[in-house]
Amino acid sequence: MPPKQRKIAVMGYRSVGKSSLSIQFVEGQFVDSYDPTIENTFTKSTRVNSQDYELKLVDTAGQDEYSIFPSQYSIDVHGYVLVYSITSSKSFEVVQVIYEKLLDITGKGHVPIILVGNKTDLHMERTISMEEGKKLAESWNAAFLETSAKQNAAVSDIFHLLIKEIEKADGNIPEKSSCILS
Ligand SMILES: Nc1nc2c(ncn2[C@@H]2O[C@H](COP(=O)(O)OP(=O)(O)OP(=O)(O)O)[C@@H](O)[C@H]2O)c(=O)[nH]1
């Protein structure tokens, strides 16, 4: 089967690790220096359930609660990685505002999303519990993961899980394999 091309936008508050997660996934390295992003696009080939994918990752500029949702990310994007830092309550609030705006602008009741709590290596500074993250993702009917871009923990899982969410939204993977016998 030819590779499926999928576009993914990585969004969230400033400095939560959007670029670090993207670079870790695409290039396999962690850069400690902080360089605010305007916008970066990466491509990466990956394989999920024996299907090849060519992913286009759009690493977006950090948003805050007052940002207008950039309209270029409302079209042509198959799925969203919404990132907060487990050390920042503010980033957890902002991710919820971004979610509301995303639903508003796409006009869809459901969008393929994975909520990501990054920086798990900074456990001494944690202010958002795993339960809080999980609960929020459940309320969105979205996937959820905690990660560390620094330690490369669960980083590729983000994109694999999101691809599954995208396929699910396309009706390709049943939520539960049910078999009705008559
Ligand atoms: N300890 C730790 N630091 C991280 C992690 N991920 C990112 N950082 C650091 O957090 C800072 C911000 O990371 P970026 O990846 O630039 O964050 P961003 O969300 O792309 O930032 P903007 O471009 O401003 O929106 C950098 O100093 C990173 O090194 C992580 O998992 N653990």
C-alpha cells in the first residue's frame, strides 16, 4: 500500500516542549537551549499497523489564552497534539482554551487529538497530576500521554497514538472490535 500522507499540528502554551518533542521524534535528539518557535515543519516516515505514513509535523508558535486560533491550522490538518507541561498550571489552562477554539473554528464535534503532559523528568516540580490530564483527555474523548522530550520517554507513542485516533475518526479502526452473531 502507498504511504498515507497525514498532517499534524503541535500546539500549546509557550515553552512546554512542542519543538523538543517534534525534534526528538524526527531527529532523535534533545536540545537544551530555548529558542521560541515561529513555525517549523518537519517530515517523518513511520509505520503503524503495517501501514506506512508520511507525516508532516507543524510545530506552531506558542499560544496563550488571548491568541486568535491561527486559521491555517484549521484546514488540511488531520490531527492535533495539544501539549502542556506537567510543571505549569498555566499551560494546562491554556491547552483547554486552545481546545475550545479548535472545536469552534473547525465546527466539528470531534477532532482527532492527543493531549500530552510533557516534562515528566521534572517530577519535583510537578503541579498537574496524571489523573488531571487523563480526566481532561477523557472529557474530550481524546488520547492521553505523559512524556519527556528530554529523556525520550513515550515521544514516538504520541504520533502513533494520534495516527490511530485519525484512523478511528475515518472509521478505519473500530473502537472495540465487536462481533455480532445472529
Ligand atoms: N526538563 C525538560 N525540559 C524540557 C523538556 N522539553 C522541553 N524542555 C525545555 O523547555 C524549554 C522549551 O522547549 P521548547 O521545545 O522550545 O518549547 P516550545 O513549546 O516549542 O516553545 P515555543 O516555541 O516558545 O512555543 C527548552 O529549554 C527545552 O530544553 C522535557 O521533557 N524536560
